[in-house]
Amino acid sequence: MGKVYRQQRIEGVTIPAIIKNGSYFWHSMAVYEDGTVSIWDKIDLDCVPQKIASKKLMYSVPDGSAISVFELCGIEIVSAKWNFDENSFYAHIVDTVKTMNPEMANIYKTTPREQAKWKEYHVGFTASPTPFKLEDRKFGYDPLEGNNAHIFLRDSGKLTLTEMYCYKDGTFSVDELEGYFGFDDISRMFKEGVLAVKPKSSERVYLGDLGVAEVRVEGGVSVKNKLAELENKSVRVQGKPDAHAAAINAYHAYLVEPTEFYKNKLREAYEAVPEHERCYLGDMDTRDSDFRRILYTDNKREV
């Protein structure tokens, strides 16, 4: 018998959650219509109560705890009103599945055999989501893939930690805002304070369905760097070379011909990468250290 396989697209939505992995991390948790849940790992509905009980998957954190919001800022919870306990948070996840799959048909169940297979082949057992929008057509069901980023939305005097998305057609959307926007619209929203990279002093933050909190901000990116990041994400999802690709190409060109000309080209390309994303230009150990060595020191490369 010959081996075959098929691919199947399973749709879902994201809801706010918190992951504890040493520290606390804000997580737009993908919940799919077949009951699969993505908490960095792929789990099914039956596994969710165990992950909640073990405090890997959380719906609240103690006062004084800091939550890392990827590529945005850290927020320390001064005081908060949380909406869920263990049982109600699990019920919320199940209800989310039911909104997409009222019959609760074809619910996915992980088997030990499946887990053992991926462990044997050292394959990550994940269910990372791909954002998408539907093309505006009367016929066909054609998703345009996208990318996402955390953002603060200020609307009607209420500041919410939410998600925004960029798509293959160059448009953007923001959860809780209707319609699609161009990059100029996004830039204007930042200028007007509708979109923000961090709360203002003493401003309450609504954490989606999880609750509302008084917070203190820890660190964070600038609006300039956030806009550069979003522009890069948009370019990347359209399949075009972005600032990361340009910096890496310039780095390789300099290594081949380490002249002042190529060094200047490398500096220009490196500094065009948003500051908070430069660490991704190398691997997890070296990060962007060799870029900085070349550009800002007189140290020679060890071979």
C-alpha cells in the first residue's frame, strides 16, 4: 500500500488567556471548531482542565505580577477584577467551540499513539494559528492569510489590550473595530491615540474577557518602532523582502567583501530593522551580536 496524506483547514477564533512558563505571558489563544486549543502546545478540550489546574493556562494572575506582552511592553498588575475561576474559564472555552460548532461534531481527541509518533520524530506538537480574512467575492471561499500583533485600542474612553492583523492584500484590521484599513490609516490612529503601545499613567486596562486591571508599565517599544514592525509584517505577509531580509543580505555581502562600502550598506539595513526585532537577525544564542560587532566595535571575528 502506498502512503498518502490530505490537508484540511480547521477554522477557529482567538480569545485572551495567560500562559505561565516561568513568567506570565499574554496569549491570544487559538480555539478551533474541532475543540483543539493552542497554548503554545496543541491540546484538546479534555486536556484543558488539567492545564488550568497545573497553572500553565491561566485566566488571572496575583496582584504584583508582571505579564509580558510580546513586542509591546510588560504590564505589572497593581489590582484587578477578574471574571473567571477554573470552572467558568473552562466553560468559556467550551462555549467558544460551541459558537462555531453547535453540534459539537467531530471533536478532536489526542491519542497516546499520536503523541508518541511526533515525539519519536522530534516534531513540535503545535496548533499555531494563521490569521485570515475572506476575499470580497460572491463565489468561492478564498482566505487571504495574514499576521497578527498585540496592540492597545482606545475607544470610547476605554483602553483594551487586543489584536490587530495585516493581510496579504496590504490591509489591516483591529479586533473590536469594523472594517479594513491601509497603513496610512494605522499611522493616523497611532497619531490620534486610538492605537497605543502602552497605557497612560493610571489608565485602567481591559484585558478582553478576562477582566480589567490597574497596571504599571514596564519597558515597551516606541510608536515609531511599532509602526516599522507593522509595516515589516505587512510586507512579509505579502511575500516581499522585508527589512530583516535586507539586513541579512547586507550582512552576507559584507562577509564576502568586508569593505567600507558594504559596511555602510550593512549599517543602513541593520538600523532599518525595528530596534526590538534586531535580536531575531541571528540564532537564539548569537542574536544580532555579530552585526553589532561589525558596526560598533573594532573586534575581529573569530574563525
